[in-house]
Amino acid sequence: MKAPQPEVVVSSRSNPGETLRKARESKNLAQVDVAQQLNLTLRALTQVEAGAFDKLPGHTFARGYIRAYAKLLELDQDRLVADFDAYTGTDSAGSSVHALGRIEEPRHLAQSLLRFVSVGLLLALLAVSFFWWQEQSTRDDSEAAVSRALEHVEVESADGTTEIHPLDEPEDQAVADGQALITESVDEAESQLAAAAETTTPLAEVPPASTSQPVSVVGPAATAVAPVAVAAAAAVSAALPNTASVVDAPVAAPVQAVAGQAVVNIKFTANCWTQLTDANGKVLFSALKRTGESLELAGKPPLELRLGFARGAQVSYNGQAVDVAPYTSGETARMKLGQ
């Protein structure tokens, strides 16, 4: 005699899922464990046991689920598949359904759509990053070009030529040039005085006199003094042309500031390269000013002032004296007036 098979006898058109559920409960197996072993979702396994095969991806997959479930529970697979066909009214002829140890879920449209959207968002992010990087590079190049353009400044020298100085040191260079001109002028005056003294006849010795009585020289001595005095005056006048021009120059009319402007006045006691820029970035003045000259300009504040030789300039803003010492570095000074 054959040993009885551990299978459940079912009637015609019975739900095979109900048979599988009872067999699972008789073996004390949980739905979660069975779903994990069959690689099914808990929802799909519940639909199989409830006989809701129309909610599954298709009868072919549902038939495979029944066969794999029966194999896991050691039931007659062919009998349960036949019950499935009778229950659903389908015919398995022509279909090749094999026992599935691991059942793969069909790929849903939502998963494909999610992947497509993710790839699109990634490409959009990359495009935005690229355009942002390109814009930043263009902006950096523009700023670098402007910075390079401001690294040099043109300074007009005394002989009418134009010299280009680096922005970090135009003031120092201009001051050095001015000081060299002054030294050359003084040396030339001294040489002319020495030459005039050598060509004149020595003066007769004159006894010392008190300061209260003037000394008068007559005769040959007076004749000798005249050319010396004339030569000395001519040499001093040639060596210091700026002083004469400053004394003889007419006084300029004071600058009248319109509404929203301020007046800057600078008096120069030494040669000094000067640059004054208004709040709009317009350069109001940029040149070398010499000893004894002055500068008075009006512009929209704050006004940026740069001095090549800070000790040689006396600055006032709207009639108030400005101390340039706190803004001085070395011999140069940079400050903003009216800030």
C-alpha cells in the first residue's frame, strides 16, 4: 500500500489559494516568511491566497505563483495548477509554465518613469552647474582685465613727455624724478656762481664794520662787485624758475561746488604726484604737481585722494584741514574724503 500524501483534497472549482493558505497555517508559517522565500510582496501573496488573481500581473504569472507556492509547501503542484485553471476558467495548453524557485516581479511602468525622471533631473543639474561655472569664469576674467588696466598710470613729466608707471609705485617714482630735477637745478646754480667768482677781480680788503653802519665800496672794488651780483642773480633765477612763476602767477578764482559736491584744496610744499577720483569713478585730476603749486577741485563725495609724497601736500576738505598722517604708508598716502 502507498503511504497517504500530505495534500488537501479540494472540490471542483475550489480556490487553490485557500488550499495553500490552510496548508501554510498547518505548518505554522507566517505570510512574511513565505513571501520572502518566494520573492513576492506581502500584498501579492495575500492576493494569491484570497483568489484575487485578476489583480496580479497576469494568469501566466499567477499560475507560476501557485506552482512555486505548492512546491514550497510540498503539495501536488499539477493538482493545484489544474484547480487554478478550473477556478479561473483558463487553459494552460500552449503555455509553458515551469516551477519557479524564485519569482521575479514584473517591472512596473512607474519604476521606468522614476528612472527617466531621475536621469533628466541629473542632466538638468549638470547643465545649470556648467552655465554657472562659465558665467563665473567670464566675470573673473573681466575683473582681472579691469585690475590689469588699473595697474599702470600715465604721468606727464617736466619736459612734456608722458611716462607710464606701475600703480604700486607711480607716486614714489614721480617724487624721485622731482627731487632729481631740484638737485640738478641747485648744482647748476652753484657751478654758475663758482664760474662767475673765478672770472672777477678779487675785492679789496674791507675792514670790518659794525652792523649799525652800512659799508660803502667805491672805486675798483665797486666795479668788481657789480658783475658778481648780476651773475649770482641770473644763476639763481635760472635754477629756480618755478618760484618766479608761482610768485608772478595770478590768483585763480575759487572753485564753486554745486549741490551734492565737495571741494578739495591741496597746497604743495614739494613735488608730489596726485590723483583725485570722485564717487562715480571719474578721475578728476592725475598728474605731477610741483613745489609752490596748488590744486582746488570739486566733485561728488566720497572722493578718493592718492598722494605720491604725502609730506609735501597740505590737504583741506570743504575748508577743514585734513591730517594725512594716519593714511600715510612710507612716502605715499591713500584716503577717502567725505566718507
